[in-house]
Amino acid sequence: MNTQLLFKSIMSNPGARRMKVKDSYSKLLRSLLVFASLLISHNVSAFTLIEIFPSDTPSNTVTDTETLDTQVQTVTSAIGGHIQGVIRGTMRRQEVAANELMDMTGINAGDGMVNVGMWVSGSYTDYEDDFTSTAFEGDTVLGLVGIDIAPTDNILLGVALGYENSDITTTFNTGTQESDGYTVAPYFGIILNNYFSIDGSFGYSDIDTDQFRFAPIGAGAGAIISSSPSSERYFATLNLNAITYVGNWVLGARGGALYAKNKQDAFTETSSSPLVVPAPVQETESKLKQWYLGGDVAYGVGLFEPFASFMYEREFDSTELTFTSGPQPSNDEDSYLVGAGVRYFGTEGLSASLEWDRRLGRDNFDEDRFSLIIRGDF
């Protein structure tokens, strides 16, 4: 039977027509269900790190996932703050020149970025997780040094080198964890016009950890279980920025995205008691995908700009933590950063920024960060 005769047959037989339509909808529904199941299974695998029993788990199996955002942002915020300091300083010199205020402020006018600059940054971050099954508290100290050049009036290219140290007390398994590592991160900034700019960075960190915990209740309870895993961290950011001046007021906005991945090598724990034989820990990988949007308000007073800032952050397709039993962590996907500080744009090519930031709105997690950036132009 050809297509035309089949069509006439169906149209002349309402029952057959209804069966044909019903069969088409049934096939469509089955296809949608198959697609949904594949999508759900993809999300589950993307959002689940590993099912664990916290009190009998190496410390960084929990903390690496919980602090990935904090520790990566410690680096990217310092680099981003430096880039924005250079860009804002350039725009401010142009604004000063346009208003003929050089004598009053001591700022030299210029058409573009200074050719060569060096900078240093130091930051201290204190954080705490108070959820019983993952409870820990710790801090991270970071030092960065960077050098950049401006091949044109509106482009900045540079590279930063950093060292970090983290010291964490892990209440959930009665243990401690100390990590240190080195980071290398190229970066760039581009002034698009008098209002907009873009910046970005990407980098690699090599992290070594020394940790121990006490064996839980049972045979060999109280035995010291130690390990020294190594991990590699990769990250990248891309941001769009806006700035405008209204008298002495400086209004800024910033939106962008962050990607980070932490890859931990397989390792074996050692025990102080023959009654406790820890199982080998397989290689694990956790990732962070995040977008953010916020802004800041500053007021220029001579060489200084006191400011306040706000940022909303939202994670998507990031690794989450689940337990084999008991209460589960919320794996909260959004939070806020509020901050305050002061920028300094001095004479003789010297500039600096001092800032405090606090994280709000993330379940069972608190964080405070203090940072200082100092730059010299040549």
C-alpha cells in the first residue's frame, strides 16, 4: 500500500486515525522518558563525588570538596583584584586628566596602561563548617607575586606565582590536615572603552597534604591513621566589568564565570596499630562550575577610594558530597560575598588595595578573607 492510499484509509476510518495518533504520542512519550532518564543519570554522576562514612574517612576526602571554592577564589580574587586595580587606575588617570585635577591629587595623567608593573599580594582566609558529619575549621594563607606588561594602551598581560598553606582541624574524624602548594597563573585584562573591560586568568596548582585521624570505635580504636596524598588543581576565570564616574562616586559592576577541578592521586594510609588496616583510597576528582554577578560603590577622596562590594555566586554541575547513611549535607549551590576596603592610587607609580570579604547564605559554612595588594609601575 502506498503512502497516499494509507492516508485515505486512515482518514476514512476514525478508529484507525485515533490509534495512529495515540501510537505517535506513545512513541514521543517513550522518547522523552528515555531522554529524561539519561539526563538525570548524567546529573547524578556529575554531582556526586563518592558515598562515604565521614568518621572513618581521610580528612581531605571531605575538605577538598568543601573548600575548593574558597581556596581557588583566594587565588583568582587576588589576581582579579590586581587586574581591576590596574584598569581602574588607568581609567582614573584619564578621568583626572579630563577634569584637570592632576595638581590637586598628585596623579599623573596618561593615555593608557603603564608598560611594566610588578605586584605582591597577601591574603588570610578563615573558614568553618558546622554540619556535624563534615565539621571542620581552618585557615589558608596565600602569597602571590606577579609581573605584567602592557603591549598596547588598552591590553595588560601578566603571570603570577604563588605559595599557599592551609591548616585544618577536622572534627568529623578527630583529625588534622595541613596542605601546602605552589601556583602558576597567566592572566590578561583588556579595556574595551571608557566603561567596559574584560579580564581572565587560568592556572595550575600542585598541592601536597599531610594528615592524620584517629580510628573510630571498634578494634584498634584510637589508633593513629596517617597519609600524605598529592593533588593537582586547575582553574580558569573570565569576567566582564563596567565602571562609571558620577562626581566623586565610582560605580562598578562585574559578572563572570569560574571553572576549577581538583584531581587527587590514589594513596594508602598507614596505621599505628596492626588491628586497623585501612583500605587503599582510589584517585578522586572534584570540580566546580560557577557564575557570579555583583558590583561595588566607591568614593574618591584625593588619592584614596573607600568602597563596599557585593557579589552573588551560583554553582552548577559541580561535584557534591553524599554519605552512606545518616544526615546528608545540603550541598548548597549559592551564596553571597559582601566586602569593604580602600584603594590607593599614589604618586611615583605606587598603588595598593586593602579588602575584607565575608561569605553569607551558604548552609553550615562561614568564611572571612582579608587581602592586601601592592603594585609598583616602572
